[in-house]
Amino acid sequence: MSQKQQQLDEFFDFLRFPSISTDSAHKDDVDRCADYLIEKFGSMGLEASKYATPGHPIVIAKSAPKADRPTVLIYGHYDVQPIDPIEGWATPPFEPTLIDDKIFCRGATDNKGQHFSHILGVEETLKQHGELPVNVIFLLEGEEEIGSPNLAPFLEQNRDLLAADICAVSDTGMLAPGVPTMTYGLRGISCLEFTLHGPKGDLHSGVYGGAVANPALMVSRLVAKLHDETGRVLIPHFYDDVIPLADWEREMWASLPDGDASTMAETGVSALWGEQGYTALEQRWARPTAEVNGIGGGYQGEGSKTVIPRSAMAKLSFRLVPDQDPAAIARHAKEFLESQCPEGCRIDVEIGHDGPAYVMDPHSQHGKAAQAALEKTFGSAPRLIREGGSIPIIQAIHDILGIDSLLLGLALPDCQIHAPNENFYLENFYGGIRLNQALLEELGSA
Ligand code: BES
Ligand code: ZN
């Protein structure tokens, strides 16, 4: 069997674990997936350990440390998102399927494919040279998709174990196939959920409609108060700590292929929406938002049912930029929602998980090494972008371990992460292996 085929087979085995972190029915699958990694690292000669947490385990693997070289922490997450809506999948979600040049499977891009490439890159370098140009520590968690609740405490308690000079992460986007992309910023996040309680029970909407506040209607009205007509968020103090976009960033992004057009093409919408005065890329990468991720209440079944539901709810999340404080934003949002609670209803606001935004200097010594590795691997100078998605632990890695993270993403715009038919571009699987080899080499001599 060719080496490439063997690498692909191993990747497929890894993908078959339905390691859905949010669903307790999959707890054992998440655990078995961690065991698979332990075994893989062991076979490469790395010292691997599984650390139990109150949730899912953390996997650590280390190369034999050599005093004369820098240490690189490689972070990734082996947990995946749920598969619903299941009817949207063209192939079984946990049976990796190669169609043309893409591997379809939940987790293929987010994040198994992206960090498995790093693992295989290290394996290949060890096979070729018997040693690595740097010391490597893999840190792979099983809870990223649920907000990494146990990882920051683990970092706090294991500073020595995890001591490194720089962190490398492939869990972000790549602008287009073959276009090397370095992400130097991520948005943060703050989540909450609120419920409006109205009458003491469901009511006949003919008998009582018109005289009693309908919680489903009131949730819509409340949600509609989050923005003004120009897309600005109306929560008091929401923008207080926002660092405005720098001119050099706006200029740099303006030179990328038309982001408004690509945003429309990627999403299939007929018009863009959002805060005026910003391009789509600026809105997505560097401006804060208030989003509704779910809204519900009342009858959802077939046909009609004339009811005023006793309660209705919405799940909100806010994407944040430097220097917004996630806890403060959640507090301001809670106060705003409570202050706007319609008469005749009672509101319950439950604050969820959060994480701050992250930004680093792409021209630092390590940043330059990462850019050189990207150029070597993909053959052109990397584009420098920020991303709209969040990896909350990246700021914690900075604050607790005192190191920056190099975000070298391999996720293409049509990779469908978090959605049915998630896929990973085969070229990026092999490209990721080469990227890891080039990166460790550059960092070794930086
Ligand atoms: N890999 C993504 C984050 C991402 C996606 C960054 C695309 C840049 C581009 C990550 O797995 C993710 O989905 N994060 C969640 C975090 C949340 C659950 C705390 C997110 O952004 O919604
Ligand atoms: Zn994700």
C-alpha cells in the first residue's frame, strides 16, 4: 500500500468515531476517539497520556525533549458537532466518503483533518530524519465545540507540562484552494438564552387572543429590538470597548478578491445585511454582532393549532472583537433584555459560555516563520486575515502559558463545517502534512 493511501486509511479510521461532545449518548465514543489518538502517538514514539476531566479527556503527546531547540505546542480538538439535520446528508455522516477531491464526514475539516495532518507531518519527519527540528507537544481536547469548559483550568494546573515557545493551530479558514492563509485574529463569543413566560398555561388563541400578551410574539418583538435599521446593535455599552479597524487592515483586505461577492456566493443569499459602513469581510472578521441562533415556542407540528403558548424562548450569541469583555457583554445584554421585558410576561435570562477575541502580530518572529512555511508549502505569499469564528482557548493559551498562536487554517469556504455534508479537501490533507513539516523546520531555525 502506498504511504499516501495508508495515511488516508488511518484518517478515515479516526473520522469514524462519532465524537460528538455535546451529546451525552456519545460520551464513550469521545473517549474511544481519545484512545485512538493515544495509540497513534504511541506508535510514533511519542509519550502520550490521556487526562480525565469532569467532561471529556484531554490528550497530550510529547516528543523526547532536546535542550537545544524550541518547543512548539500543537493544539487541536477531536470532538465534533452534532449531525442534525440528518436528512441533509448525502452520505452517512460518520462513514468517510471520498467523492472527487473531497472527503465527506462530520469532523473532516473541523477539526480532525486539520490536526491529523499535523500528526502525520510529525510522523513523516520522524521517519525521514529520526528526529524533529523542534520539541513538540500535542494538546488535543474533546470539548472545543462546547466551549472548552475544562481546558483553561487544565492549562493553569499544567504550566510546566505545557511550557512552550509558540502554539500552532490549524482550525481556521483558507481563502481558496491553494491560497495560503494566515489568520492573525479571531472573534470572541458570549452566549445566552432567554425565556418569556406569559399565561399560566397554553390558551385558546380565539378565546383569549388580543387581550393577553403572546410570549412567542413578544420574543420576536424583543429580538427585533437588538438592532436598529442600519444593523447596529442597540444594547447600551455594547460598543464601548471595541477597537476600531486599523487603516492598514482595511487596505489589505480591500486588496483581496471581492468579499461582498464571495460572501453572497458562499451563502446563497440575494443581498447582504449588516452594520453600514463596512464591507462584508470587515463585518465578518472585525465587527461585533448579536445573532439569534434559535427561537421557539408554540405549535411546530403539521397543520395549524390555534394556541397562545405559555412561554417562548430564544438563544442568542454575540461575536466579539478586541477589547470587548465577554462577561460584561453578557451582563449588558441581560440587563437590556430584562429592561425591555413586555408587560404581562416574566423573563428568565440564562448566561452561557463565552470566550474573548484574539489578535496577534503576524509580523512577529514566529509570525514570519509561519508565513515562510505557508509560502514554501503552497507556493505564494500568504494572505493575512482575521476570522469571524471563535476558538476561545487561544486567548487562554496566551494568558496562561504566555505564548501566541499561529493560526494556519485549511478549511475552505465550501467545507460546510457545523452543517450537513462537511468535507475536507484532499489536497489540504496532504498539504497540511507538508505544512507541518515546513513549519517545524522554520520554527526550528527562527
Ligand atoms: N474551527 C471553529 C472556529 C472557526 C471556524 C474559526 C471557521 C475560524 C473559521 C471552531 O471549531 C468552532 O466552531 N468554534 C465555535 C466556538 C464556540 C462553540 C465556543 C464557534 O466559533 O462557534
Ligand atoms: Zn467547530
